[in-house]
Amino acid sequence: MHAWYGTGAVAIGVFNTVPGLLLLIYLTDTLAVSPAVAGAVVFLPKLVDLLVSPSIGVWSDRTRSRWGPRRPWMLAGALTMPLLFAAMFAGPPLEGNAAAVYVGLVFLAAALASSMFSVPYTAMPGEITGDYHERSTFNTWRTAFVGLALMLGGALAPVLQGVPDDELTGYRAMGVAMGAVVLLSMLGAFSGTRRAPRPSHPYRGEGLFAQLRVAFRHRHFRVLFPANLLMATASGTMVAGVPYVTANVMGEPAYTSILMVCVLVPLMAAAPVWRRVSLRLDKRGAAACSALVFTVGGLGLMCLPLWGVPGAVVSSVLIGVGLSGTMLLPGSMLADCMATGDDGRRQGGVLSGLWTSGEAMAQSVGTGLLSLCLAVSGYVESGAGEVVEQTDTALRGMLLGSTLLPAAVMLACLVPLAFYRLTEHDT
């Protein structure tokens, strides 16, 4: 069941990775949307989702069905999100602000559909096992499948997009292919968890805002949540910056897939290692170490003009190893928080709703920070087939926004993480 549960992470990972990697550059360099407007398109749907996802969590907590409280919502997401994902990259005959409105509306609908799956999915490990270390096992499988998702979204999606000579056709083909992957992943997790234990807990009867107050009074969750937001912001900024770095600094867009492979293979391979590290240092110490490894990799990538492709490969490997820990360990720590409620009443949906929507918004904030760097430094957008020569200032802003900025944000997560105190003895 651990592996079947993990398959659902492919859908979540693809949905977060492909828009994070390609949506901004799709808007600026194919649909001729200005960087500032494109950043808003990427960010605003996730802001709306941040307000809606906790409500989905509350409704999930209160659901009564023969499938349990979570799986009906997972199925609803599986039947809607893949279609919306494909529509997002459908390339309508629009450019500029009109194209931005279309993409923004479809992205909003896709984000809400994704939350119908991801919110109850994230709540499951905290409910189906009471073992502190087994929660890490669930999240080890989940991280491995996230690596597969990132491989598909970060390495395969750019290849699919670049196969046809026509950019719009490439984006359309990529959207359909990735939508099919998302559908299979969601249905696999839905089917594979049908035998999962369904513990019976009374749900909280208060309204959403009252439950949110209870959630943020949870002394462990309220410091873990901002730490994870900073981690997600850092990864979102760096992922969005990869195609800009490969196209403008390395001079070859095809390097996007190569660098993503250099990140993702170590990400998958390191997941069991971080689980073993957490047995020695506990989860907080292991999470801090993984954040430091990511930071070193980001700073190394900043020096790309000095040491070229070999340095980019080494830095990307370090980033992948660090990302593995920052994905595995906070998720396991969240499950521990869910298992330490104050009164035994079900509130996992609210916590997972806050978590997933906050994580998605943070990744969009990362993309928005990069778009701000592009706008401030004078990066010039272009339409499909157009070639624009960027200024030195624009190239410098793009590089710093893709490397130094995410490294600094990741380093900042150590501050709230220092106040996290939940250990095995407390669960």
C-alpha cells in the first residue's frame, strides 16, 4: 500500500512542476504576455486556491461514505484536473492580455480540481498509521514518486514541447501527454488505497475560521508551516528559472532536460538516505541538513558563467539531494502533527488543506519572484518564433533571480525550523 499511495504524488508533482517550469516562459515567450502580467497569472490562481483548499479539507473531514472520508474527493479531482491541465496549454489564437486571461482562468479551475485530490491525499498518512517512522516510509515512497513526476514534468515535458517545429503545437502535445500521466497517477492512488484503514474520529463541528484558529494554535504546526512555505518558495523559484538559464546563459534550451535529470535522479536516490539520517538526527535535524545542501547547490549554480556545464551538473546534483530531504521530511512531520491533535477529533483535512494550498501558493510566489526579477532587470518578452537579444542587465537579473534568490530563501527556512520540537516521544 505504501507504493500505491506514493503514485498519487506523480499527479501533484507534474501539476506543480510543469506550470512552474514552463508556464511563465510559455506566457512571456510564446503568447507575448509581459513578465509582470505573466507573474500575476501564475500567482493569483494559487492565492484563490489558498482560500478554498482549507474548506475542501473541512468538507473532507465531514464526509461519510463507504469509501471513507478522503477517497471520494480524490476521485472527483482525478476526473476533472487532467482535462483542465491539457486545456491550460491548448494555445488559443490569442496573445498578450487576452491570452493571459484565458490561461489564468483555466489555471484557476485546474488548481481547484488539483486541491480536491491533493488535500485528502495529503491527510491520509496521519490517519492510517500511528507509527512515527512508518509515516516517513509513506513519505519516502511519495518523494520517490515526486522524483518520477519531476522527471516527467521537468525533463520529458520540455522534450515533448520542443519536438514539433511549431511552438504552439508542441505545448498542446505536451499538455495532452502530461494530462494522461496525471489521470493514471490519480486513479492509481485512488484504487490502490481502497484497503487503507479508515479510523473513525469525530470531526470538528466549528466553522472554517474557528478551525483555522485551532490549527495555528497547534504549537508544532505553526512553526512547521512557514518553514515548508519557504522551502517550497525556494524550489519554485529555481525550477522556474531553469529554462531561462539554459536558454540565455548556457545558450542551449535542450540543457533544460539535462539539468533536470541531474536534479531528479539524485532526488529519488537520496530519499531512503534522508529517512536513515532522520533516524539519527530526528526529522528536524535532517530537514535542516537537506536545506543546507540545496543552498550550496544554488550558490554553485550562480557561478555557472565561471565553470560552465561541469559546474552546472555538480550544482544540480546537490540541489536534487537537498530537494529530496525538503520534500520527504516536512511531509512526514506534518503527519506527526496530525497525529498529535489536542482532543482526538478529526482535523487532518484542515491541516492538509492549509499545507497543500500554502505549498502551491509558495511555489507560485517563487515563480512570481523570478518574474519580478525579470521585469525589474528589463527582460523583454517575445512571441512564438521571435528572437530577442537581452541586455547584460536583464541576463544578470535573470541569473541572480534563478540561483542566489532561491538559495537565500531556502536558508531562511532554518529560522522557523529551529523552533520545531515534536519528536518520536511526543507521538
